[in-house]
Amino acid sequence: MIAFIQEALRLAELGRGRTSPNPTVGAVIERNGEIVGRGFHTWAGRDHAEIVALREAGDTARGGTLYVTLEPCSHYGRTRPCVDALIEAGVSRVVAAMRDPNPQVNGAGFQKLKDAGIEVQIDEEYTTTAERLNEPFIHFMKTGRPLVTVKAALTLDGKIAAPQDNIGWITSDVARADVQQVRHFSDAILTGLGTVLEDDCLLTDRSGLERSRPLLRIVLDSQLRIPLSSKIVTSAKDDLLVVGTSIAPIERRKTLEAVGIPVLLADGPGGRTDPHKVVDYLAQNRYLSLMVEAGSKVNWTMLDSQIADKILFYYAPKILGGLKSLPVAGGQGRMRRADAMLLERLTIHPIAKDEFAVEAYVVKN
């Protein structure tokens, strides 16, 4: 059984970045100890993993066991319910790694299978692995908002920029390639105008992998001062959103919209943009995840406001020092040590020689 559920998880991994806003799912049909059908989900509206596996198995699915990474769906969406197809195919047992947190399913799929006389089992040994594959989807289903990750590359003393010349990279090619993988698994990426002006960045998914929809690039720009000649604007193909405020000159908004760049007005305190409204916009449009790759002030805003759910910090074996080098999170900061922001479930990921990444979750008040 272990080999079959592991194969389902391997297949699910192949769909990452290609299913949003749907979950990533892998499925295997086994009969008499042999795999007779395999499938994984790609693209909203296409057949689910279970259906792909059933099609490959054909008549050999009857009396077999389905191993699947997520509870089969029981409701009509763009496709018919998978449980109906499983019942019709005569599958005798279903082993799933986890329950589907979607309120439209959430145990209903299992119950319908049981009502049809099909044995159902949750393999809890692999639940954590399955949850990891679908972390943004699970978070969205439980909270109604995208999973927000603050990503940064920094020196061992926590600096992301020098006070003068910032030519070159803090981390290695290996670390930057890993970041592209993370971008590929994200639905949207956000930065501030300062980063655009300083780095003339693209913020694109350069993994070269197929994705379900373009990575939405978002720029916080309260006065709408983003240059039309910047790389992020000139490369835009329905994948850029500029977030401004109502105090920005109307002419700037019209200029951006005239070249096909939509503008979202999100007024916040002190004439600044309100990231909460950006998250609301993403939630309304079913973006499951947001990656923040920004400067010191934006990072602090996302963390201090507890919009951020987690961090992913890539550390290089370097020290900048000084009081003028920018820390990963600037702004006012916390005035007392006792008020320090807390993180939990910390994991250290080896990246390259002498480089590592720290992944941790923000403790919400």
C-alpha cells in the first residue's frame, strides 16, 4: 500500500503550478498488486486525477483500489463528481491521504462512497505530505484568503541591501533557481514601487514550467509613479496590477490604463496603499497564494499587520554590517524585546554550499 500512495503523491507533484484555483491531486488504481491506472490533475476544467486514472485502467478498475492524495469530489463544478465515476467503475476500495477541506466536499465524497458499499480509508501516515502539496488550497478553503509568504534573500546579519551600490546578488545561482520554483507554485507576486525603481525588476516566473494562469505581478504605488519604460510595464501581458490610491493624479491612472495596465485603488492610512485590500482583491478572484518580494518597508508592513502567514528567507554566507544597510524588515519595528513578532513551525532547508533557507509561520495574535 505504501508504494501505491507514494506513487499518487509523486504524480500529484507533477501538477503543482498547473491546477490553481483547483487543488493538486494524484491518483493510482491498483488491482491484484499491480498499478492499472495513473492520473494527475492539470488545469481547471480538465478531467480530475481520478478520471484520468479510471480511463487508463478501463475495465480493470472493477474490484480495484484507488489510492488518491485528496478525497474525491462529490459535487458538480466544471466536471461531474469523481465519486459517481468511481461507483460506476466498480472500484471496491478508496485510500486517500487526506480529507478535502472544500466545504462543498469535506467528507461528503467519502460518505457517498461508503453509501455505495465502497470501503474508505484515510492513510494518516501521508496526510502531512499531502497537505504540504496543497498548502495554498487548504489555507484558502479554511480562511477564504490567499496564503501570503514574505520571501527575501539576506546576509547572515539580516541585511537585504547596501546603502550605496547594490549591483550583484546576495545569494547564489542555486538559491535563485530555487526561488523560481517557489514563484512557479505561486499565483501572484507583490513588490513596492521602490523595488521597481531600484532594480527595474521583471518578477516573472522563469522556471520554464507550464502553469495554469499567468503569475500576477502586483506593484504597490500610492502615487502611480511607475515608469512606463520599466521592464515590468513593458513586459506586461494581462499579468500586471498597479495598486494606487485616490490621491494619485487621475492623469497617471488614465495613462496606465491606456497602455493596458489595470489600476486598483486601495486607500490606506497616511495616503499609503492598503495591502489588506489587495488581499481582498486576490481572494475575490480566487488567487490561492501571494508571494511578497519587496523592500524593507513593505516587508515590515506585511509582517506587522499580520497579513503575512509565513516567511521564506534565503541566507547567504555574507555580512554587510553598518547601521545604514537595510534590514529585511524596516519600518518602525517593535519598541520592546517582549513585543517581538513570534514565528513557529520553523524548518531549515539546505540550498547550496553554505546557503540555507528558513521557512516559518507567523504566530497570529
